Amino acid sequence: MPPTDTSAIRRSISLAGIDQLTLFGTQDQNLKLVEKLSGTQIVARGGELRLSGDSEAVERAAALLEHLIELIQTGSGFDTGDIRRYWAEIEAGAPDSLTRMEAGKVLIRGTQKIIKPKTRGQEHYLRAMTRNDIVVGIGPAGTGKTYLAVAMAIDALHKKTVRRIVLARPAVEAGETLGFLPGDLQEKVDPYLRPLYDALEDMLPPDKVRKLLESHVIEIAPLAYMRGRTLADAFVILDEAQNTTTNQMKMFLTRLGLNSRAVVTGDKTQIDLPPREESGLLQIERILHGIEGIEFVYLSGRDVVRHALVQRIIEAYAGGETREPRAAGTE
């Protein structure tokens, strides 16, 4: 039924040169989602999209659709989760937010793969990595902390601003026993390092990753292997930093040599250290704030870019800590 409100308007968006299947989605799921989010009606007719509804809703829906069209024109993909995130930015009243996110993209040279921030928090995180020698990214799982850091490291390597990439993780036994795993030491620690390999292999061809690892241009190792070294001309990433001890964190941060940059990532809700062992991440959060050249970036559930349910699960866990447990047998 067409809108009857006196503020209702109509607007058209040209589809000339646009892959309509990508924009519309399978069985028009993308357009249906935009309609649902905005409360507008959208009809494709005569080589254009026709929007109708409340004036403010139409303007917002048009801004979202125009952003999706820009993504298609630049060869970038998106899914329904991305559409929801872009809509949240528009609803938050930040009209330039989508433009800033588009400008914050990272091009992985040689593959033409484009890594783009999908939330305002991610855009802030990427900008922080371009202007500071040390960045600490803190936030829940699925916010792209490690993935975006690896993208920036590869970009720095291709631009020759660094000569190598070093990726480190503490091999903390999160409820499991490392000693009982089969294989030699390297085979035992490799499962802990697998997420770092996954990020690399998502951005570079497997043969390229293999060559860079064999030539030690990229190094992936447990944090303990960093002791006694000086890392110069390197982009260094410490992942899962919430599981470093205070001594390990100090050791890592003091490894940096000339022309080196470091990114520390961690999730304060997933500390697997013994109860009486303070996390190095929590310590540096207290003592390193305000030092020039070091920036802390905080990501939240709004920045989760995995399955939509992941964001809801994170929110449920956060809220569950304050709820009263239900008595047995109660509904």
C-alpha cells in the first residue's frame, strides 16, 4: 500500500552499469532487508530503483543503497550483516561515517584484494595504526582486531616501509594440556598459531605465503621465541595479549628496534592465565595511557563482523554476568 502521510516522498536511483544481482541479492534479499530496516518501499523498474515512504526514511535508505552501489563499482563485496552495520552507522546520525570507512580501505597489492573497515570502530582502529608506532586493540571476538592488523602489516611490507612481519602469540593452555598433544614442539604450538596463518592465507595466495615464511620475511612464532631479540624494520603483532604475563608483555614491548611498529590485540573477557597471575594487557592499559606514540583503541559488540548471532552471544554473556541464576525446575 502506498504511503499516505503528507511527508511521504519518492526518489529514484539509477541502476545504469550496476550488477543488479549483486545489489539485489538472492531472491532480492538485500532490497527486502533495506525495506525492512528503513520502513520504505523499493521497486525496481525501468533501469532504476524507486523509493517511497517517509522523507527521512527515504533519504536514509537512499544513502545506504548509494553506498552499496559504490561498493559494487569498486569491486567490493558485502552481505546482509554488512548492510545491517552500514544502516546502524546511518541511524547513528553520522552521515560521513560511511565515506570515512570507504576511505580507510587497505589494498593488498598483487592480489587486488581490498580490506575495508566495516564499522566506525574498525575505521578508527585502522587510522590509529597509520599514525602510531604502537597500537593496542582491545575488544571481543569477531571485531577484526587481528585480521586488520595483518592487513596493515602486509600493506607496510608491500610499501617497503618495513622489511619483515613478525606475528606472535602466547601459547597458553586454555583448559587443555599442551604436553599431551602429539608431535614435536613446533607441532604442539602450531594449533595456537593457526589463526595467524588463516589471516595471511585469506589475503595472499598460498604459494606466496609459503615463500614469505620460508625466506623469514614473515615469521609466526610463540611469544617465548621473542626473548633476547631486537626487532628492527619490522611490523610486529602480538595476538591474544590478554594471556601474556606482565613480564612477557614488558619483554615484547622492549624488543622493538629502529623503524619498527607494533600492534597488540586482546580480549579482556577471555583471560586464560592462572587466577593469581596478572595479565600483561591489563597492566599496560593502566600504565601506558597518555604516552605519545601509543594509542589504545576499544572495539565493542557493535564492531563484530562475524555471523550476526556472534554479536548477540557476546551481548548475552556480558549481560548474563549480572543476572540472577534461575532456580532448578523454573521456567
